[in-house]
Amino acid sequence: MSAQDRTASSVDRRGFLKAAGAGFSAAGLMLTPLGEAGAEPQPQWSEKDKLARIASCSYPIRYIFKTRPGGGRGGAAAAPAATAASPAGAAPAQPAAGGRGNAPTQGNAGMTNAQMKEKYGEITMLDFPQFTKDSFPGVTHMDLFSGLFGDVTDDSMFAGRTFDPSTASGKKWLDALATKMAVTGVKCQHISNNAPTNLAGPDEAQRKEGVAIAKRWLDGCKVLDVKSMRMNSTSALGPSIRPPAIPRDPTDGYPRNLDIGALLKAAIESYKEMADYGGNLGIRVTIENHWGLAADPMNIRTILDEVNHPYCEASPDFCNWEQDYMLVHGLKALALYAHTNVHAKYWDRWGDKNDVQRSTRIMLAGGFKGTFALEYEAGPLNGIEGAKYLYKEVLAALSTPVPVI
């Protein structure tokens, strides 16, 4: 994207937030209930319009994907013990206290990959457009996880365990996926990409290689007409657990965080390069609250404000937070920065504080116009039934988008 084109087509986020900030902040990201004085009429969407706001998500379905011989990819290890799955569409019961790793509902509701495949069948990404159409009636958009790309029987399209969209075989496979999408009428809205690494340094050569990998994915996936692509894996923006502020000056004892500053500087440079490249292809590059620097919504806002590019935005996840106040306030902090896709997630680590309908309404109140991808992380349901539960929750919130508290 040329400097002239960028200037002509961009919306200066700083100016927008300054102009909108007073009224938006005063509203506290609330929508006034219909019928109250001064309330603006809320949209009455048709069923087709509401379904157009939902995207299937391949990540919670990963347990039934075919894997490469000698080692899978794209999914976590299966939970050791098998337990009865909850009924389809049932609201998740709240588990006993406990986070990832020690809760009884951790993983895929206790089902192994083999049990999942026996129950639902085995698929590849080439089957996922039809799977979306069959499993989520009326949904025509997808959020695809990068770890599930490629023909697992053809090593020529992989670099190690990672799909390489620049290979001849990889390009052919992407063409085949595009054909499947065209036949089924199901579109690729977003790619959750874990391939780029070291986007926040500290090694400059590794940072540049991470950006180069991102560019190869942008080039390769243009054929899918993808609208946005998340670029930060759990470790792409520094250590997954952020370095803390510590006292630096023995004369005053006040904390400073010099490590964060260096990481932010490198991340800003990476996203500037990726946004310029994605802009030329018509693909937005996004930052998800996906640990590391991105665990703090203020860091995400800082990167986006500094990059200040129409093809660089947030793609919030409802649950990827370090503490439960962020389930509401972190999401509100990112609402104005998101336009294309969010992860409408259920994760039992937050118990009954994980209110999917409320989170959906928060995004609507912030003016979000994109898709809500159905990402069931962990809980009493398996990944497929959990995604179907989220389908109902998001659809209910879209049907009654007010009020938001």
C-alpha cells in the first residue's frame, strides 16, 4: 500500500477515538434499553443477518482432524480418562474451582481423539467447509486455525511441523480449499495463525524471519479471500508470562518495566511491516489477547495506536485473560479496536463469570460489525458439542442485543 493510498483510505484511530471517546465513555459501553428516553432504535436483524455474524471455528474441532504420521499437530494431548459427554446444547454446569491442568473438566470433556473420531468421524481442513454447513445451520463464515492446514500425508508442504503456504504443494492445497469453499458457499473470515514467531524480538534476525513467515501466509491465503489473520501465537509477543515491573532506582524504590518497552518497540515494528503488506493484499492483520504482551489490553492498544493502520486491528478473545475483571473490562477496552472477528469463547477456568451472551453484547455495544467465532476451550462438553452450545448462546445475544451492563 503506497503512502498516498494509505493516507486516503485510513481512518486515523487516534482522531476517531478522540471524537467518539466522550460519548462512548459516558455510555460506559452500554446500550440503552429500548423504550427509554433518548434511546436509539437497535437493529432488528433477520435470521439470515444474525447467522452472517457467526463463524465456525476449527480449533475446538481439532480432535477429529487427521494427523501426520509419527506425531499429530494442531491439538492438545487428549485427556486421559473418558467420561460421559454432556447432552448436545446443554448449558455447561459450573465445575469445581480450579484452572487449566487441575480441573476435572480440563480438555475435551475427558474424551480421547479416538473416541471423538469414532463418534463424529475423521476430517481434514478440506472437509471443514461442509462440516460447518452441516453442524451450524445457516453459518457461512469460518475461523481457521493454522495448525490444521495442509495435507498431512504430504511432507513437502510442511517446514518441520508447520504448514508452508509458499511451497508448490502448499499452494495447490490452498487452491483445493478455495474450491471446497466455493462449492459449499462457506467463506474464510479469519485465520488464527500460530506460524509467525519472535515478533517482539529480542533477536532482530529472528524477528525479521517471523515477519517473513507472516508475509508468506498473507501471500498464500489471498486465494481464500480471507478478511483477517491473527499473527501472534502464545509466544510470538515475548514470554507467555510477561516480565514484571521492578524497582530500578535504589534512590526511590519505584517500579519500572524496561523489558516491556523493548518488546513493545519490536512488536510495533513487526506489525507496521505486516499491516503494510496485508494492506496491499486486502487482508487485515490482528492482535489477539493471546498471552505475552497481548495479555494486557493496554499493550494491544499501544501497539495498534502506534501502528495506526487501517489494516491492523484487535481480534479479542472472550476468555484469554490473566484475571477475571478483564472478562468485562478488558473486552470493553478492545471493543473500538476490533472490526472483523472475535473469539466467542467458553472456558471453565472462569466458572459462572464467563458470560458468553454478555460478552457478545459488549462487542455489539462497541459497534463491532464482524463475526463471532465459536471457540470452546474447555468445560463439561467436548469441543464439537461445546461449539454448538456457543452457536446458541451467540445467536441468543444477537437476537436480544440489549441491555449491556
